Amino acid sequence: VNGIEIYSMKIDSKVTSRFAHNVITSRAVNRGNVHKEVVFDVELPKTAFITNFSMTIDGVTYPGTIKEKEVAKKQYEKAVSKGQTAGLVKASGRKTEKFTVSVNIEAASKVTFELTYEELLKRQFGKYEMFIKVKPKQLVKDFEIEVNIFEPQGITELEAEGTFITNDLQNTIKKTFSEKKGHISFKPTLDQQRTCANCSQSVLDGDFTVKYDVKRTTPDNLQIVNGYFVHFFAPTNLPNLPKNVIFVIDISGSMSGREIEQTREALLKILDDIKEDDFFNFILFGSEVRTWKETLIKATPENLDEARKFVRGIDTAGMTNLHGGIMRGIDMLNAAHEGNLVPKRSASIIIMLTDGQPNVGISNTQDIQAHVKKAIEGKYPLYNLGFGYGVDYNFLEKMALENKGLARRIYPDSDASLQLQGFYDEVSNPMLTDVELNYPENEISDLTKNSFKHFYDGSEIVVAGRFIDNNQNSLTVDVRGEGANDALSYTTQQDAEQTAKAFQEQQYIFGEYIERLWAYLTIEQLLEERIAATGEKKENLTAEALDLSLKYKFVTPLTSMVVTKPETYDNQDGIADKPTEVLNMYLKNLLSKPCMCIVYAKLLFIVKLISIKLSFTPQLSYLYNSHPTWYTSVDGDPHFIISVPQKKDAICFNINENPGAVLNLINDPVTGITVNGELIGDKRVNSDAKIQNTYFGKLGIANKHLDLRLTVTSEKITIQNGNEKTGFTWLDSVTLQQEGLTLIINREKSLVLKMGSGASFVIVLHQVWKKHPLHQDFLGLYALESEKLSEQTHGLLGQFFHPIDFTILEIHPGSDPKKPDATMIVKNNELTVTRGWQKDYRRDPKHGVDVPCWFVHNNGAGLIDGVHTDYIVSSLF
């Protein structure tokens, strides 16, 4: 591809006792006659921690270093500013994280990339799953995946599959297993990789998954190595507990359309799986809260039929009274237990599905968390499913973790109903409640989590720790739990000698694997605890997790992997996109040439280079000098401008949507301020235009805490305070001050507004000739003092009131000579952006002033949270 050939790619995985050690080695050569950029790009499971990275160029190895995130970030930025190669870890997709690094290599030179990552394989539905993303992006002469598994308990089943596997490729997957060892290899030839006979496209594009399980003669497996232990607990052949499930479903207006259809579809499938001994109920919340039944109902065939009719009739209405919905569910479950309406030996859970942020009733998320925690009192887990990208997932995750549950994102794709059903399947078969694995306190330190509210069939509990005395070689564990028929209680014991016998096959062992497994599990749990913690406790958890991450060289949310290689440029081709360096080179050449004709020609070239350089450099003096206040705005068709003060720069994007659509621009649940805008189009569609121009023709600004609403159109301004209404036109010159509201109308130009102690807004009126055959009047919105809104502010504009960082790389000429393209790294995404200008009309509504910015294409995809359609709401208020 572009002169770069990947001639070898190998993925070598060793799995020992569920702990996977994976090495990806990629070798590439530059077949071109100038030096070029080679990119190593790989996606890893989100649950994996990178532990090592290096690149070898012309026999010299450049290792990666793992540092605290801020330190690593500064090193990365310093390297980029000097033109050096820098590695970067970034997020991508549902299941994966993307690791990307690029480097310039000389013509005919080779580069080897090696990445190592580790993860503890989780057991779900009775199998351990290892997920490998396969995407070489070109045919690879030597491509191989090799997986070696060693399980001292013995392997009962082993399978491998790929989403890209064709009939021709099926036979290339080789698998064998016997006793404790399993082996899988996948090594397709060049011809087998082709999409067709003579194609250059590769069929290798998808997921390669390995699944296996182990023999279980006892519920436990204890392993002790060099002062550390790991305890695997997964009992089988226990009867399932009856369960009591309350589904709390968001039916606010933003769930309308495909979201509510997928919810109904998933609930109907879940009803097919509910067992007759189970109890269940549905609670729906929009602006109001309503229930299917007043109490939990047993899942008899008759009740299930009635429930299906109820689910088919679920539809959306109103806003989001999340507090009312979840508290109704908790109260109902508490009442069922207190009134003995459900079996004493049963497992109770609450599953809440929501796509939005609370905006009716109690909407302060901290207050909601406190109420929920107090009401549940640790009696049963709360599972929060966040539907869509606009949801306040941090709030849902923190609330779930505080109540012994977990949160899960439900991605709004075509398979959303399967995601919902899949989560229910994970928790649909509880076998034990109140599980405790107790170890001698005087023997063990640094124990990972050892008490669990529920144990579900097909899963596994893993506990690890270390001995106070490194020479201790035996361990006794007391196991407790409540089952369907009686209590579970027994003692198990293991010694190091038994483990040593099991691990005589040293080629399967990678280092101190049990110690690393303990560190992995400890860091993972510290990071989880940190989400729900505050103040000093959060600081201590952060410090502990950071120390372990650095000690064991794990790339975690607190650390980053940085790899840098100094760049050298020995020829003109290598620096063709660095105008200042080209300029310096030509100046040196110029001084060495006596011929005036050459001097004249090169002077012309230098002038051209200077103009290119200027077009690449952000010209933001307008923002500093004329308008010292940084702002965020939307104006025109509609053009969004996001100021990034720390970068002394700006980002912009457009939203293309049909007239009549209402977009949520700002939503702050803490201050109660919301801003929505309704789109209008031209009077008629311009036949020369590919898409119809749209503008904001109406804005709705509300402060629910003050019961205040402001409706602004191109004709009038209406203020509604409680039941009182006041109206103005744009012909008025008005200065109005009342409790919680300051409003200034600059006749036929602009409106300045401040509500409560929140941000200030400037609304600009754009007027056209009344008889204009195409255009009509519209509005622009500029948000000032956005720092006065809370950290929970969101919306198409509101999400950018929080600090946003980005990095610009690889500036190069675009399709328009005046507008160069570049690569932007923002929000862990890699985007192609274009240097351009948008208009600021605050001072001159007619002509405006150009603001340079980096333009993000495709409705802001990759910059905004989710997709732009997530921000469409049902009405202005």
C-alpha cells in the first residue's frame, strides 16, 4: 500500500490459567525510492493492559516507556513539536482499544513493531473467550495466529472461529487439545487471503475468537507460586435460585423511534426466558412514573401473556423522571421482601435502561445516587444500561457500582435489542447469593475482592492475594454462600507443591504469571472502586493503582505508553510537507549559487512556500485582540465553532439535518438551564445545491429552577415566567432586569441574555430582504462564560464547555489549495480535518469576521459524543 509492504504479521498468544500473554509482531518494508511513513495500527480488547512496545529500524530498537499519564502526555507533545515519531494509545469501538504508532523510514529500509499485552480471560456462559482483532489492511505474505493454552485443571473443549472465515479458509484453522494443553494456529496463504482470484484486497478483516473451558471436579482451583496465590471459584450442578427482577424503563421522548422499538423487542424475548418460579414487574418513567402492576407478579403463563401485551403497548412520552422511576422500583422490591411476597431464598435485581439525563423531579445526580444507595442498603445489585451516546454514563456507572452492580453501554446500532437480551442472559441464572471466600487474615495481605452479592451460572469468581511470608506454601479457604435449597459452606486447601507438579511444562509459563495476574486484578478493581469514590479515598485509590501500574508496566487509564524516535531528513522528499524546513534548505542552496536566473526562480519558489506556510498557521489574533473572551457558538448553516483557548485555536463542524428538526444545544441538569434550537430551511430548495441549507429559526432557552422560558424567533422574543408572559419584537430597544434574568435587546441586531448565575448568551438576528426568493431570516447563538455551567453540561454545544484537547499531525495540501488537510487526534479518535474559516457575527451580523478553525467533517463524527441524531429532541422545551 503506497509503497509500504507488510511482509510478516504474527500474533503469538500464551494462556496460562486464564491469564493471556499476547505478542503482536509486524514487519514492514518501504519498497519506494523515497522515505515514507509506516503505520502500525492494532485493536486490542478493552480489558487488556499493554505491557510493552518497541520498534526496530535498521537494527536499532526504540523501546516504549510507561509513565504517569500527564508526564507521558508532555513527553508526547514535546516529541511531536520537534517532529519526532510518537506512539499513541486511543479508544476505538465497543470491545477494543486502538494502539497506533507511525514512523518515517528510509527507502528500502525495514521496520519491526512488537506489541505485548496481557488480560485475564473472563468466563461467560460457561466458556473463556479470547478476542483477537484481525485487520492487516493488505495481503501479508507471512501471516499467522498461534495460540497455546495451558490449564492445570485440564481442558474440556476448545473452539476457534472468525467473522471473516470463508469456506476456503475454514481448513486453515488447526486446533488440538488433550489433557492440560490446547493449540490453535491460523496461517492462510496469500491466495487464501484474497477476496477473489486476482484481487489485492484482503479477506482478513474481522474478529478471530478462541473459546474454551476447563475440567471441574471440584468447585475450586487454588494455585500458589512464589508467595502469590489465585483462587478460581465456579461451582457447577447447583440448582438456580428463583429471581425477582424489576425492569425500570426510560420512555422519555428521546427514546422514540428505533430505540423504543428495540427495547420492546428485547423485553419480549426476555419474557420468553423468564422462568415460572421468577417474579417480575415493569416500571416506566417519562415525565410521570407508571407501573404495570402494583407489586411483583409471579411469572405464570397467564401473567407472561398479559405482560407481553403490556410491552407491545409501551410508547414514549414526556421528559426524564429518572429519580422517580428508580425509587419506585426500589420501594416495590423492598415491600415485596418485607411482605414475604417473594421466596426467602431468591435473588433480587433491578435493571434500569435509560438514554438520557434526569430533568424532571430530582435531577441532581449526586442527590439521586445518595437516595438510591440509602434505599437499597446493599440488599441487591443495581444494573444500569446506558442507551445511546448522549447518556450520562459516568453517573450511571457510579450509581451501579455503589450498589454492587455494574453499568453497561448499549450501543444504538441495529443489534441493540440483542445487546439488551445478551446482558439479561448474563444475569438470568443466579446460583448463589452472598458469596464469601475467607482467607486467614494473619497469612494474607493485599487481597482482591472476596465477597460477591451473586454468583451466576456459567461465570467464575477469581480472587488473588499474596502471602505475608513469601516462603509459605499452603493455604486454607472457607467458602460461604446461600443457595436455592440451603447454605453452601465448606473448606478447601492447596499447597505450592501441587501447583508445581501441574506446571512442569515450563514453555507455557511467562514470567511470574500469578504475581502479574494478582497485579492485573488488583489494578482493575482499584480503578473500579475509584469511580464511585470521592475526596481523599479517591486520591488514595488513584495513587495505589498508579504505583502498581508503573511497577508492573501496565498501560491503564492512569498511565500512557510513549515511544519516540528522533527524525532525520537527508533528502528533500522527506520534508516536503514541512514548509519552514524546505525554506531553510532552499535559502542555503540559494546562497551557494551565483547564477542570477536561478536566484530569481528560487525566490519565486520561496515566496510560494511562505504563502503555504501562512495558510497552515492558525491566524487567531482576531480572537485575542478584538474578542478576548473565548466562546462557543452556532450560526449560519448551522456552523458550530468551538474555541480551544489552551491551544489558541478553534474547531468547527456543521450539522446537516432536515427543517423542523429540534436539536439539543445545551443541557445542564445542575443549573437547570437548557437550550434547544429548531431548524428552518430556505423558502425553496436551490436546484444548484446538493443539500438544502438549514438555519436556526427558533431558539428555546429555559431555566427550570426559576420556572423561566424564553422563546426567540426572527420576529419576536417571548418570556414566560411561571404563568406570566411578556413579549417583545426585534424593533424594540430593551434592557430588562428581574429576578434571575437579565435581557438586553439591541434593536434589529442582537439579544444579550443571562439566566441566574449561569452562562451568558448572545443571540444574533440575521435579516434578509423580505422578498428574497430563496433565503429567510434566521438566528445565531453565542455562549459566553460557559465555565459558570456545571461539569455535567452536555448537548451539541454544551459538551464543549468542558476542556477539550487535540493534537494536529501531518499537515498536507488538501483538495482546495487554500485549505490544507491534517490528521487530528481528539477524544481518542483519529480524524481527517481541513483548515478553514467560519464567520463570527456578534459584532457585525451582516458581514461577520472570519475565524480560522480546523473543520471536522461528517456532522462532527468523532468529535461530538455519539452521532448528531442522538441530539434530536421532540420540542423546544
